[in-house]
Amino acid sequence: MSEFLSASPYFGVALTLVMFLIAVYVNRRWPGALTTPLFLATILVVLFLTTFNIPYDAYNKGAQYITYFLVPVTVCFAVPMYRQLPLLKKHAPAILLAMAIGVAASVFSVCIICVLLGLGDIVARSLAAISVTTAIAIGITEKLGGVVALTVSSVIVTGILGASVSDLVCRKFGLTNPIARGLAIGNASHAAGTTKAMEMGPVEGAMSSLAIVISGLMTAVAAPLIVGLFFGI
């Protein structure tokens, strides 16, 4: 069976869509952090591949085409942002300040952890853009001289984790302001988190979409400076 599935160029796409639909159904029946569709679908795909001993390359032969939609989907986040344009203009100074603090905290925390655990500068350079959407994070890592594969995998994990626990974290910390919720989610977990923010509300979705853009631009500037401060250029 595994040989038959592996030979099909549509296997990866079909498996991904089926598992995601199952995850959506499960999440509607039993909503929670562990049943977030993106997180649960990933687990289901991994379990299926492991159970039937199907190589990742065979799965990715078809599934890779889904990644082509990454950039267009990210651009589509501009729509809810445009709809909330008056709100964005009204709170522009606070938004920019919050984004600057969030970006600095993200890059500084990566560098500090790498120093404390003795992980070295290569890991720091690879993880500096961990909270930035994949398309931008790859470019930042290449400029820093990090390992792109490590960056991509870390960004994916960050996004899935953020989408899974963002609602829970906001409730636990009493974060009720929709602007603050959206900015926090977008800044911490980029595009994957933004899908969750859009479920929370239109303002959260717009602010999270804006955070993707601003945090990406700010990280491109701040990451080389902060990593250079810890490890040298």
C-alpha cells in the first residue's frame, strides 16, 4: 500500500487536505488548544506517514505544491487590514511601539538562550527570525549566515504552537483588547497565528495581519544588530 501511495503525485496534496478536514471537524466537536486544525492536522499527517512507513520525500512530492500558496495567502491578509485602516491610523504610535518591543524581545530572547545554553552563534543566526513569516525569515537568515532549514522548521513550529495556544494565553493573562490580542498573536506566530486571530474577530485579524508586515520589516533591521551585539558580525 505504501508503494502505491508513494507513487501517486497527488498523494501528498490529498493526504494533507483530508487530514485538515478531519482536524476541522474534530475542532468543531471538541474545541481546544490540542485540536486546533493546523496543529492536529500536522500530527495526523505525521502519524499516517509513520504508520505506513511512507518516506517524507514521497509525501512532499505532491504536498510541496501547497507551499506555493504561502505568499499569495500572506498577501491576502492585507484585505482585513485595509478594512480596519481608520483604526490603524488612530493607534499608529502605540502599534509601532508595541511592535518594536515585541521584535526586540523576540531576537534578544533567542540570543540570550543561545548564550546560556552554549548553542553558538549559528543557531542564534538561524533562530533570530523565528517569529517572522517564512518568506521573510528565509531572507533574514541568509543575510545572517544561518541555516535556512533550521529557520524554516522553527518558524513552522512557532506558528503551529502560536495558533494552538494563543486564545488560551490571551484568556489566562486577561488580554481582552482586540488590538492588543491581534498584535501579540501576529508578532509572535506570524501567518499561522493570524488564521486564529481572524477567528477571534475582524479587529484581531487585521491587527495580526499588520503585525506580520511590521515585525518582518523590523526584524530584518533589528536581527543583524542584536545578533552582532552578542556574537559579532
